[in-house]
Amino acid sequence: MVNERMYGLGNEPSAIRELFAYGLQRKAEIGEDKVFDYSIGNPSIPAPQKVADTIAELMKLPPVELHAYSPAAGIPAVRQAIADSIARRTGIDAKAAHVYMTVGAAASITISLGAITNPGDEVVVPTPYFPEYKVWIETMGCSIVEVPAQVPSFQLDVEAMGAAISEKTAAVIINSPNNPVGAVYTRENLEALAAMLEAKSAEIGHPIYLISDEPYREITYGADVPCVPAIYPRTLVCYSYSKALSLPGERVGYVYVSDTMDADEADRVFFAVAGAGRAHGFVCAPVLFQRVAAACVDEPSDVEAYATNRRILTEALDEMGYEYVQPDGAFYLWVRALEPDAQAFSDRAKAHELLIVPSDSFGCPGWVRMSYCIARETIENSLPALKALKAEYDAK
């Protein structure tokens, strides 16, 4: 018999991917230059040259060596390279034994949840958030507890998060730089979160783990991204090379169980991560791109191109009179919808070939997300459409 929940998930449209698919269809019908697709976070910046150079070198390896299975947790030398990189960046004595290679951040979060939750637990998530968090949490038999972030800063509302914690709370998920807003949580904000989690863990009598989802860590515009494990020891870092190296289709990332945690506890959490990887089939991440990740582990992101896109778009929206949140990181712009119904606003924008994602699926009404990781020319060509859309509402 078909699993009805899985059928529902497979048959349920995703606002982001539905718009992306619609965009592909419209481009085929009227031309790529006439569709302004801000729907999906698909980097338009090419991968660094070092990626191509590394692949070319790796292809010289004997095929049996190049394409063989790795150990379930990943190639030992790759795990060591990543641990060494973490140590260089953060000063933490990171150990390869606590790095688990995955097929991207989605797998990293899924198996982290599998490692530190049990059916019936609760996971606290600040809104707005990446929609799939809810799917992964509920797949573990847990409940999501949504807590709105502060507006307009979209920093964590630590007091409200503390009030949402109960004896059933197993974990909190944060994402900084944030998708969809672009907010970067300050050190003071994270220190307040850490103090609250320590106090609440003592109050309820069991640890509360922090899952730090960090695929946009390198994509910032002058903001400092504090090291979360250095602030709260019971942290699992989930990382992906999709954004930093512009490799979203290659699906490679990792979970790092913080070595600032008690050593015995860190070992226990890591083995639970490995067990969850086994249970969910996330073992032996693609070996070619494990090796690419190790070779390019400290390769810088081309932030300047995203900064240019951000500037062009925000300056134009300022002139037109749109309200938005200035992003400190990632490559998304969080724009106030011109009517209370974000879905209706998104639908109306489609008439101008503007594809913008309504905020409802992010757990927050009244906004839209615009992904500006697209060609600069697309942004520039979209400005008349954005102006016409605003004029329609102003004329009401």
C-alpha cells in the first residue's frame, strides 16, 4: 500500500520549484530574455577555475580508485582537510572523526535531526525559514514550533524562543546568513541564544542541541558571521558547497559535530549522525566531489558579483518605493508584498513575467523572496516590469 504521507509530499507543489518550472516553460514560449526569474537560489556565478582544474587532475587517477566507494562517513583525507579548514577559520581543535560527508546541506540537516531527536520531540525554528525544514522535522515524527523573528531586523527573538521551549524540545535550527531574508545573526544575538539554551537545558533536564545551517557562510557583504560552535558547544554545523563553490547540482556537504562539546558527548552524537546517515541511505557521498571539496576547501566565493546585483536591485526598488530588508548575506531580497496576500501578489507579478516566491511557505505572511543570484542583465531588464507592477498598485 502506498504511504499516503509520502504520496502527499510528492504530489504537493513547492512554491519555489513550481515557479522555477513555470519559468522554464515561459522561456521556451516567449524567449529567455523576456522572463525575469527570481524564484530559485541557483547560483549564476561560475564555479572557481580551481574546481575545473581539480576535476581534470582527478580524471587522471585510475578509474577503480576514482570511482570506488568511500567509507560511509567519507574519504578520511577529505574529512581531515575539512577539519583542518575549520580549525584554521575558527581556532577550534576540529577533529576529522567528527566530520561526516553528505550529499549537501539537505542530507546534513536530515541526518542531524535523525541523530538528536526521537518521535514526539519538538524542534524550534525561527520564522521565516527554508520550507523543507518542516518536511524533515515531521518525517522524524517530531513537531515544528515556529517562532517569529524580530521585525524589521529579523534577528532571533530569543525571549520568544525561550518561551516556546518545553520538556519536549530536542533541538533548535538556525540559518545564518538566512534564507530567505539575508539576515546575519550578530554575536550578541547568538550569545543571548546560547545563554537561554543553557538555562533551558538545565531547567528541562536534558540537552537542547543547536543545528546551524550554514550554506551561505561565505556570502556576506561586510557582516561578520560568528562561529556558532564557539558560542554554543552543543552545535551541529550543516554545510554545503552548493553556494560557496556554485555547485548546487553536485550535492556535496558535511555535518560537523562540534569539538567544543564534551568529548564523550561529541563522540556519541557523531555516531548517532553516522547511524542516521545509514538509516536514511546517506552514506558514501559522491567521491569525485568529496575530493573536489577537499582541494577547494578554502577557495573564496565571488561575492562581488552578488554585491553588484544586490546594489542594482535595491537602488531601483528604493527609487520605485518598495519596502525590503537590506540583506547582509546570502543572495535573497525579502520584499514587502504590495497587498496582504503574498500569493496573490506573486500571481499578479507573473503577468509581468516576474517570478517571485510568496512568503507563505517560509512560515511568514505578507512578503516575497527574490533570488538575485541571476545574470545582471536579467535584473536590469526586469526593472521596467517591477516599476509597472508598482504603478498598478499605486493606481488602485
